[in-house]
Amino acid sequence: MATERPDEEKPETRVQDLIHGGGGGASPVQSPTRLGPTRFSEVAGDKIRNTGSDFIGSILSWINGDPNRSLKNPVKRAKRKRIRTAKTAACVIALVGFFIFVNWFMLSQLHEGRAWLRRGFSKKPNLKPTKLNPDPNPSMKRVSVKVSANVQHGEKKKMGKPKKKYNGTYGRLLAYAAHALAEGQNKLEPKELWREPKDQALAWKPCADQRSWKPNDGKNGYIMVTANGGINQQRVAVCNIVVVARMLNATLVVPKFMFSDVWTDASQFGDIYQVEHFIKYLSPDIRIVKKLPKELQSLDLEAIGSVVTDIDVMKEAKPGFYMKHILPLLLKNRVVHFFGFGNRLAFDPIPFELQRLRCRCNFHALNFVPKIQETGAILVRRLRDSGSHLAPVDPYLVGPKFASFILDKKAGPLHKASKYLAVHLRFEIDMVAHSLCYFGGGDAEKAELDAYREKHFPTLANLTKTQKMPSPDDLRTEGLCPLSPEEAVLMLAGLGFNRKTRVFVAGANIYGGNKRLAALTSLYPNLVTKENVLSETELEPFKNFSSQLAVLDFIACAASDAFAMTDSGSQLSSLVSGYRIYYGAGKMPTIRPNKRRFSDILLKNNTIEWKVFEQRVRKTVRQTKHVLVRPTGRSVYRYPRCKECMCNED
């Protein structure tokens, strides 16, 4: 419904002007609301009331006779009483007859009007022109032609109903979303979509680079690490092992990355991060070398028990575990190799300076290699359509040298950069298979995901056979399923993102391919990926290196004007949102849907109205946009607003 503007002339006001004699020349100035009676209510109303009173009085006089007459004669009095009774009955009968006649007349006119409508306005209404209005209904001819055509073709046009049909579980809601976006493509978007909602966010400043200790000499031995997972899991593992090295007063050997048959990427630490910067920046904290001394290189680490796997270390182990079990082994063998190391260090309880070292490693020590920085800068520049500004995170993402390249020096001060929304669509087959959720693909989907689990997640596959697992419906109700492309686009449309919004989708090899992305591209035609924005030549150096391609997604998401997560458990989404908090100066919003509440809304997809859907989605996301200090036990990489990582200036 359009919002009524105070200065907009209403149709009924124009009609009143014509009635009141304001149709010719300048219209008289009228107050929006009449607080007192009009000239019609004062004069004409009094006349009507007087006339009505006289009429009713004459009827009563006719029935009762002259009240001034003498009624002393009893015979005459009885006769007059009989006459009065007869007159009263006659009046009642006449009034009832009159009302019956009026009702009949109105019903006949209504019936005639309906018949006239069914004939498609073929019969013209009997409208006689007057001097003041030569054409009493100038639009009648136009309306009659349009409605007649619709009626003849059997069309039933209803306002507010979607035209395009979509198939699948969310077909009805997608159709409503498409209709809403088409109707509102010129409307302003809600302001909170493109900015942090709380002024408190501005008070937090980065300060993890501050140190208050002396460097370790690393004399207790050497720590080697082979980090598992994708590039984001490996980044977390690197920062965790840096803290372990400081804790044990050990020398760290430059980390190595494990080859995964899921990611199929042979990239090593030096292919992604600047090794020299890593060693130099952390030198006040720990000692780092590129390789073991020669006298230790020949050791059979497995034979002497110095290989520690992720099975040996519990998830999020506390510092006491390393002091009790790892330090004696290190002192004995002079070297320990953590193989398959990942999220194996707790966030709490941990000493203040060790926690700060964790943040320092993630936000300051891990700079991407120039090859990645340059291509990332090209990607961001094109997504911003050669903008004339730098985001706060740009120099830290791509380095000062390539950050200046993002700026278009030819763009004048009046050139307005294009805003873009980045969406991390974590819907690759590994995530889909590991979630144990169902996404509407029938028996073919079930068979494909079962086979994938057998090959890549054998432990999980075995559990599904030997234990009772939660049903897909239960998992979805609990918000444990990744959002599908259809669910993600419904969220964006519900939040109010304009159809013209430029949307960058991060993620490789979406399960279901382009067919699955059809809903996104249909509702948001300005959707792009790094493969669309960069040329084949620019992408060639990263071909067959999924981790390096993922870094380009990381850069584009971290630098975006707004970032939308679709899976809160995703490491990339967690690291990106933390990076935007740390370097974003309180100006880089992140959308974090509560999947449990969103799932509850989607369960009503067959009955919920679009306006209600919009209201509930916006409320759900608004509740997650609070400026919170890191909760105890939660990741500092995702929630860096804590005294160890950032300083609050309030």
C-alpha cells in the first residue's frame, strides 16, 4: 500500500471541490480535515431538518386530528378514535409498501449493473452531459475496452498475485518474491542492509598488535605441523600452533598443508602466505625457521613416538593438556610433529597474552602472496565498478601497493561507486553430504550423497548404518542444514535487497550446478562469481588450486559493502565476518541468519503471506545484529570484540 503524502491531493478532495463549486479557476485552499460544520451542514442541513420536522408533524396531525378541537362529546370521541386507528394502519401499510418498493428498485438496478458488467460494458450507461461536466465519465471508454477484452478471453486478473511460476518446495514463495522484487525495484532499500546498526561498533579498534612480553628463545625443541582441511581450517590451525609453540617455548617450523582428496589442492603455506612476513612479524613472539636442523632431519619421528595426530589430541584441548602430555615428549625427543592438526586448542580458559597472540597471527601475520593480492584487487575493483573509495579492510587484504590499484584515479569526486553484496553459498557436495539433510532431489540425490559419504566420510557413513541418526526433518527444524540457493534468495528478498543489487556469490561447484542457481539468477540478474568477473587469463595461475581460488572468494567477501552468511558453521564465513569486524571500523555489516528461526518460517511456505514473511525474516536477522563482546568459549577469529583482540574506546 502506498504511503499517503501530506501534500498529495486526494481523489475525494477533488470531488468535493467540484461539488462545492471549486471546479473552475483556482481551487480554494482547504484544511486537510474539517473540524467544524460546512456551509452545507449549517444551512442545507437546517432546512432538511426543518422540512423533515414539518412533514412528520403534518402526518401526526393528520392521524391525531386537530389537538385544539374539543373532545367533550363521547360519541364523537369514540368515532374519532376508530378513524385514528384506521389511519394509523393505513400509514403503516403505506410505509411498508414504500420500503418494499425501494428495495425492489435497488435490487433491480444492481442486477442490471451485473448483467451489464458480464456483457463487458457493451451497454453504455445513461449518463447525460451537463454544462459543468460535458463528459461525466471520460475514462469509461478506456476502462470498458480493457475490461471487455479481459472478460472475453476469460482472464481473471488479481492485483498483487505473482505471474511467474516456480517449481519445487518453495515454488509459491519464490513466485511471491519475484513479484515483490519486480513491483519494488525502484523503492529504496532498508538502510540497515548496508550499514552496522549500532553506534557501539565504532568504539572497537584493533589492538592485537600490542605486545607486553619478551620473545621466546625456543630452546625446548622444534614443533612441526601439517594442517588439514581447506584453506580456512588451515589458517585456524596455523594460528593455534603458533600459540602452542609459545606456550611450550618451542621453535616452530614453517607449517605445511595436508593434501585432501576433497579439496584436491597441493598448495603449500608459501603458495598462499608470505613466509618472510610471517617469520619477521612474529619474531618478537616466537622463533620460526623454514626447516629442521640437519641433525634432526634424519630422525624417524613415527618410530620414536613424536608424531601426534588429531586422534591423540581432543578437540579444543586446554593448555594444561599440552603442558602435561606434549611438553615431556618435546623435551625427550627434541621434535614433535602434529599431523592433521586443526581445531585442537580451546578458546577458554587461556592466558590473556596467548589469546592476543592468536589474534595477532590471524589479523596481522598472515598476508597473502602478491600474486593473490593483485588478482584480488582486480576482482574488488570490478565489483565496485571502478569506485572512488577504499574500504577500511582493503590495505590489509591486498596490501598497500595493490589497494591503491582498487581506486580509479580517473573517477572524479562525483563518481559514485557501486555497492555489492557478497553471499557465501556453502552448498558444495561435501557440505551437503556431511549435513545428512535432504534437499528435494529424490532417490537420485540420496544415492549420490550416500556414495560420496562412503568415499570421503567413511566414519560418518558407518554411523548412519549402525546408529539411529536424526531425520532430515529434525535436522532442518534445529537449523542444522546449510541454506540451499532457493532458501538463500528468499532470505535476501525478504530482507529487502533490491532486484538491481549486484550480488557476488562465493563458493565453488555448487551442488546441482547452474540449475540449482536458477532461482538466484532469476530474482537477482546482476549476480556474478569470480569466474564471471575475471578473465580466463587472470584465472589461469589459480587453475586446479581450489585453496587459492577460495582466497579470492575470501577477499571479495571481506571487502564487500554487505556480507551474507548462509551457514554459521562455515570457516570461511566465520573468518570473513571476524575480519570485517576487526578492520571494518564499524562500517561493514554482516548478515547472520538464525537458521533455526528461519527454518520455522520456511516450514509455513505453503500458507504464509509475503508481507508476513518479510516481517518475520527481518526480525530474525535484526536480532542477530547486536554488538556483542565475545561470549566465553567462542572463536576469537569470528568474534574479535574482546579485550585480547580489540580495544573499546568508550
